[in-house]
Amino acid sequence: MSKFLIRGGRKLFGEISISAAKNSYLPILAACVLCDDKIVLHNYPYYTDTESMCKILASLGARIVYLDDTIIIDGASINSSNIESELASQVRSSIFTLGALLGRFKKARVAYPGGCEIGARPIDIHIESFRKLGVKIIEKHGYIYCDASQMHSGSVVLEFPSVGATESLMMASVFVKGQTKILNAAKEPEIVDLQKFLNSMGAKISGAGTGEILINGVSKLKGCSFVPINDRIVAGTYMIATVMCGGDVTIKGVKANHLASLLDKLDKTACSITVKNDKIRVQATNRPMAIGKIETSVYPGLPTDLQAQILALQTISQGSSIVCENVFESRFKHIPELVKMGADVHIKDRVAFVRGVEKLYGASVTGMELRGTASLILAGLVAEGYTTVSGSKHIDRGYRKIEDELASLGADIKRVQD
């Protein structure tokens, strides 16, 4: 195991390029199951979550070749529709593969998925949605057994605009005759990216980015070459880091409209943000002002994946803020660790009350999930003295060598062995 050793107090300067989006790459990798041709994916990020997904594909029989930041997936030899618990427990996104397996084999046996412990993330929406389209499902002994031999087209109204359920339905319906409608669909940019990928293979899908997605069944998909979008959450993390530390950082390779909710919040902190093409420049010279009220929501609202980082910003901002977590009920696990560093935060149910302090102090803290660990690293960047952040296994799930990227901007951070 390794941890991060950080000496706080350094401002950030420079330019940084954002890697591919974990939340886009994972469903795209799962969708490769649908095709028995070769698929070339570029800008491969080597997150541990994407590596876990590749292990799942390999266990199904896919042949995978890595060429620097390009990955080639040959699905011709995929011959299994079973995902065992050991692999499924490593990454929650293994559930995406269920939809792809149903699309290709009309059957699947998939273990319940794992991932970050940030609260209940029930897969009931996935299961009930498949049942509405004629899939027979039995849950027993920790596995989900599915028979899609009688799957048919139809309209599915999601009770909640679940990203995972929307993506699973898109994959499962690709080969179903007729038109399938997903109503109250999730609208995230990663949904749009999955539609682009599937359509580049020959699927006929429209409406991604809106609340209604239409899938017209096709008989076959073909191989393609594709570049997934870059990670808006990683970009947002570095934007928040710059506001906290002060400095002048340009973030390359991200669409500003994908981060509109964050840009709106950061505009209240008294920093300067300039957008030009795919670049976002953040300039911060003074202590940030508190934002006031912050609420997470489904897209286009503020992502729950940025809540921990923006809460860390509030701990050193001038004034008081209220942070409401509306998506996951257990996403405040980082707060007791921030309090160890001198933060003034109180929690009641899903609401955190934050009074900004002038200074945080270095401490030994532990991250318990991906974004919470990122928030502790950001706090360490501004804290007086040294901070050690344990939990590198969490951060590696969605950030590519975060210590190197922050160090390239001037931060004093390195990875050390426990």
C-alpha cells in the first residue's frame, strides 16, 4: 500500500491536459461485448477501474492489446456470458456488462457489483427495466440470472434518471427488433458519448442528452475506432485545487458546457475563469469567498462526484456554506478526516454545515472512497505543514498519477510506501 505525502502552501501554475473520462470509458468497454470485430479505443487512461473492466472482458474471452495510450479489443472470441463475483466485486460498473451480454447472448449470469462505499446504489432500476422488456430474471446466491430470449421492444420509464440503468438499457436494446424508448433517461455527457460510440459501430440510437432516448434495433455491429471524451470530474478537481491554492492554471481538453454547474459555483468564489475552445483558465489570487448553498443533483446539476472536492474548498473559504448531498446518503465520510485538519464542519443527515477557517493544519488522514480521497489531497495542498493521505487504491480508480499531475503544477506531493 502507498500513501501521499504533501507539504502544503504551494500555489499552482501551468497547464495540464485531462485524461479520458472513467465514467465514459467503463460503459464503452462494456459495450465492446456487443461486437465481434476489432475495436480501437484511444486515450486509454489506465485507471484501476478501467483495468478491472478489461479483466472482465478478458474473462469473457476477449483478446486485448495495449499500444501506449491505445487499446485494441477483439471480441470475436468472446464465448462466455458469466461474470464471477471476484471480478464483479472490484468495480461497480461490471453491471454495465449485463446489458451488453443480454444484447449479444440473450442470457447472462452476473455477480452483484462492488465499487466505492458511498451509500446504497441499488440495481433494482436495472432489473425492473429489463423485466419491462420481457427479460426473465432470478436473483439468488449473490448472482443475477437473466434470460432475454423473449426480450422485446417497448417503452421503459425510469423511476430515477439512473446513468447506469440508462446505459444498460441502451446496450441491451441494440439488437432488439422495433423501437425501444427510454423515458426519464439520464442526460450526462457520458450517455451522449456512449450513443456516439454505439452509433459508430452501426447502432441506431438518438436522443442521448435528453430525457427520451430511442433505440431502433439493428442486426449487427461492426468494429470502429473511437476517442472517448475527457474527464470532467478530474478537470473539476484541478479547477477547485487552483481556487484553493491560488495561482494560474489552464486545463486542456475539456468542454466547459460539461462543467457549467461547477463554473457557476466557482464564479462566486472571486476567482477569474476564462474559457476558450477546449481550455479553461483559472486564476486565483485571494482567499476564496464561500459559495453559500451547494446541492448535488443529476446532470446538468452539480455532480455528486465533485461534492467532496467543493466541500473541501468551503472549509478554507471566507464565510459559511451549506452542502446538501442529494444523490448518495453516505458521501460525507471524508468530513471527519477534514475535521482532523482543523475544518469546522457539522453534519445533519445529508446536509453539511461548513464555516470557513483561515487555515487547515497537516495531519494523517485516510480516504475511504475515490472522491473523498481527492478532497483530502486538496486539503493537504493548502494545509500548514505536512499531510499524509492514505487510500491511494481509491484515488487510482479515477485519477491517473494524481501526484505527478499536481507536482507538474508546482505542488509538493509525492507517493510513498506505507
